[in-house]
Amino acid sequence: MLRIENLHVFYGEIHALKGVHIEVRHGEIVALLGNNGAGKTTTLKTISGLLPAREGRIALEEAPLVGVPPHEIVLRGIAHVPEGRRIFNRLSVRENLLMGAYARHDHGIEADLARVLTLFPRLGERLTQVAGTLSGGEQQMLAIGRALMASPRLLLLDEPSMGLAPVLVEQIFETIGDINRQGTTILLVEQNAAMALSIAHRGYVLETGAIVLTGTAAELSENPEVRRAYLGE
């Protein structure tokens, strides 16, 4: 579905991604693991067209994405939930959700809104509430719901557990699993490696801008290097 080949990205003179290769197949959850500064967020931003690639190829269903504007990438079926949520604080929950569908002109928007409110019942209780007054967990739900309103085939999730209490982390990851089972393919960036690998099919480990390990979630969970570096063992 998504294929990244020999991707090189720079911030000025800083070589942030160094020949990254990633494949995400239909129906998968693929986890991208790594420490802070490894290049995980840079990878997602480059897929979304928010950062330019110096070299390499990104393709969705074999259609090239490098150089395509971000709004066109959304129209092609990729939605991005950024690190830090980035909701519209002064808009209501409902207005935030509808902003996710800003580029759509089909008749399925209300059905997708109903789906989001089924996935996140708490948002349904707060539709008229100003989004900036929500708790951190509710804001994360809103950010994911807003992305789903674009009706994506591929969902990019950047650190969905950041700053959340453990009970909310479990709830968010259960819902991510539900979203995947309903047919949405997911590329997941997550510091909580144990949670990410518990729901992922496959994964990649990124270190200083390069992929150093790849395998099934089970293989990575049993890898001594991964266990020592990311699972606290």
C-alpha cells in the first residue's frame, strides 16, 4: 500500500533521514519505534508532504507522493494525527471533527461522524464543548476522530499515548485496534514500545535516521536489543 524507498530528508545541513526503507501493507498496523530524535516524526511529516524529501521515493498504491501538496495527499487517502494533537482549541468538538472532512464533497460525512462518535462515545457527550477545555485524553480522541473524518485508507499516528494516564493509554490503543479491524491501515509512531508492539503486525526500529531492525511484532518483542533499549529489560 505505502512504500518508502531510499528516503533522505535534511533540516538545513542536518541529515535527518538516511536512506529509509519502509513498507506498509493493506490492513496492517506497522509500528515505527525509536528514541527521541531518531527521525520518526520526520518520517510521518515527509509522507504527509509537510517536509520535502531530498532524495528517494514515497508511493501510495504505486502513485508517487514526493512533491505532492499536503492537501492533495489527504485527498489521496492519507490522514495524519500529529504529535501534540494540534486540535483547534477555540472550536467546538463537532466543529473540529467536521474540519477533518473539509476536503470532502460526498454524502458519507454524517455516517463517518456517527462512526467516530461510536468509537469515542465521550466525544458525543461533548459535541458542543470548546475543544481547548477537554482533558488530554479527550483531545487525543478528538485528534484521531478528526483524522478519521477525512475517510483515510492510511492513518498516520504520531505518539498517541504521549502525556496520558495509563488507563487512557490502554483505552486509546484498544480503539486504534478497532479502527484497524474496521479496515483502516495504520502507521504508528510510539515511544511506548510495549503497547505499540502489542497491537502491531510488524515494526521497524529507527536510530539516528536509519532503519536498523525490522520484523514481525513478535520477533521485535523477543529481540534482545529491542527489549533492552525500548522495553526496559
